[in-house]
Amino acid sequence: MVKKEETYESMMNKLEAFVKDMDSKDLTLEQSMKNYEEGIKICNKLYITLNKAEGKIKILKGEGNTEEEFLSKEE
Amino acid sequence: MYIKTLTVSDLNNYIKKSMDNDFILNNTYIKGEISNFKLHTSGHAYFSIKDDTSKLSCVMFRTYTSKLKFLPQDGMKVVIKGKISVYLKDGTYQLYCEEIKSEGLGELYLAFQKLKEKLEAEGLFEAKHKKALPKYPRKIGVVTSPTGAAIRDIINVIKRRNNNVDVLIYPALVQGINASENIIKGIEVLNANKDIDVIILARGGGSMEELWSFNDEKLAYAIYNSKKPIITGVGHEIDFTIVDFVGDLRAPTPSAAAELAVPSLDDLRDTVMNNKIFIIASSNSFLIERFNQVKFLKRTLELKSPENYIINQYNHIGNLKDILDNKICNKVSVEKDKLSKYVALLNAHNPLNILNKGYSIITDKKDKVISSVEVIKHQNLVNIHLKDGVVSMSLTEVN
């Protein structure tokens, strides 16, 4: 599996599928455990993706000078 | 009676002597209308005055013509002060003029009107011929008397308004019969000077006669033909002369002419300052408007920023994770329950439990359960399993 090519949406779809799977099907414990494990892994990946996005937003916000700073530079 | 024969010269001399000694002829005022007026290059003027029936030759020498306040013109009604004497060479008597005054101001005014109408008909006053004044002149030419108050006023005004403007003065006569020619020359000279941006023609206040040099046809044409714009400031506000009509701009006084010619540096500075303030203010407000626009868009952007989406996603993932946790926990507990049921069942079926109740199990040597007598018949040794141990027994008899 090439991680980088996996989008947030596709990972989310997978996660939802796992959850649905665990809900509807009469799984063996091993299958349930496998679903759970994969699900948690995907959750963590999704968290990482969101964290990165958040961090980037913070940086972008920090870079954009406020209007007051801009005006004071003018003078 | 002896009558002496006289030579012509003798006679003319005699008549002259007689006339010169005559009290009335020697100092008299004569009024009449001027005709054939000619100003000779020598400065002497020759003309005659007449009334309805008679004519009298007149001569005015340079000494007196130079004091004339205006150039007499044919048809002008005048009063002349002078004396009657004989011109020996021709044997004619004539009036030797000392002063010429117009018979009344009306006369001069009529002459003025006549010239004005003539020049107007010739198109000299038309607005389309008026030259525009330079907005920021660097060098001003002034045709005026070098000694009058006019030139001092003009210099004062120009220097006060803009000290960087140069003034070139052409000193001219501004009254008397030669004044017009003199002024024309000045206009020509200043026209030939490339640096001059505008010409001021000025003279301080005076009587109509004193200002008469400015009512000259040739001067009018010189102004009309001038390549450089001419501002006239002749006399006081109430005085109008021909040059005022033909000039490019009429100022009521010499000072006013200077004011019209030179823009005030202070005023210019004020204008520039006002424009500067206006430009700064308008560009500032332009900027502020743009800032507000950007600010508004930024706020909109922030409202729609992925932050909210991310927070929602956190919740969503959290929920899914909780579901996952629940599911797996449920699964495990379900399996646990299942297991414990089987354990209970197993326990229930555990044969060892029977031993606890006091029963025992018999097995062969290989611990195979023996449940019938037929089997036990063939055994000589059995194990008896009790609740607290195993006992080996040897068999002797079977019933």
C-alpha cells in the first residue's frame, strides 16, 4: 500500500466500511480483531492528516500580517 | 517827397520788425482746426490752422514739439499759443507755435472714438487675435518710463509675487509726440528677445492729453502684430486708451498688469499644497477602502476555513473510533459470555462432580471407563476413582 496516494476521503471510506462491517456481519473474533486493528490504524492516520492540516492553517494565519501592521508599515 | 526804393529783403525785414514789435501779434492765442500736420524728422512741425473762411500757416520748432503732450491730428480743433512773425525767405507770415492745446476734452475724445471705430472695423480688437498669457512666465518685458512710479510698482509687485521672475525694462517715453514711436520700438525690441514670455505696456495715471501717446494707430498695429502677448496697464482704472483694446489683456493699473502677468508664488504653493493634501487623502481613503475589502474577504475566508471542517472530522473520527471500541468490546464480551456458558455447561457435565457426591468410577489399567460387568469379568485389576484419589483393586470373583 502506497500511503501517500491515499487520500483522506478514501481512508475515511475505509474506516466507515470497517465500522459497518463490524456492525452488520457475524464475524469471527479474529476477523473482528483484524477490523478493529485496521480501524484504529486508519483513525490514527486520519488524526495525523488533520493535525498536519491544522498546523498548516496556523502557519498560514501567522504569516498573514494584520491590517494594523500593514498600515503602520505604510507610514 | 522822396520815396526810398527798398530791396525785398529790406521790406520783409521791415515788416518783420513791425510785426515783432506788435504787442498783440507777439503773444497771442489762436483757435482753429489743424490741417496738413507734418512732423519733420528734424523734430519741427509744419501745419496750418483754419476756420470756415481763413487759413494760417504754422510752424512749431523742436524745442516746443518735444513738450507736446499729444500728436496733433488733422481736423482737431485746437488753441495755439504763439506769436505771428514773418518768414523772410518767402515773405510770408506765419504762426510760431509754442503750445497746442485741444480746444476741449471733447475734441480728443472724438479723435479717440474715431480711431477706435476705425481699428475696430479693421478687426484689431477681435477676441480671436488675443494671445494667451503664459501661465508661468520666467521673464517679463516692460515698456514704460524708467523714472515713473509705474515701473517701481511693477517691479515691487513682480518681486513680491515671484522673486525668480526676471524683468527686462525697455525705457520709453510715455508722453509727448515721440512717445508712440518710442513705445513701438520697445515692443519690437522686446519681441526680438527670445527669453521674454510676456510684455507689459504701462504708464502711471495722467490726463487724457498725457495719455494720448497710447491712442496711436501705428502703436495699435505694433501691439496687434506683436508675437508675444501684451498686457496693458495705462493710467488709472477709469482711463481707457486704444492700446487697452488691442492689447491681449487690459489691466486697470500698472500694478494690476504686473499681478496679471506673474502668478503669486504663495498662491502656487498653496495650490500645490492643497493638491498634495487632496491626493494623499484620496489615495488614503482608496487604500482604506481596499483594506476593508480585504478584511471582509479575510473574515469570510476564515468563516469558511477548513478549521471547522477539521473539528467536525475530529468528532466524526472520534465517534467512529468509539463505535469501533464499542464493537470490539461487545464482541469480546459476547465471546466471553459464550465461553462462560460453555464452561458452566462443561462443569455441569464434569464426571468429577459425581465423585463429589460419593460415586466412584471404575477404569481398567488404561483408565478406560468400565461400565458393565461383562467388561470387568476379563479384568484382574481395576482402578477405582474416588473424589480424593484412585485406588487399585484386584478382582477375585465376579457374580
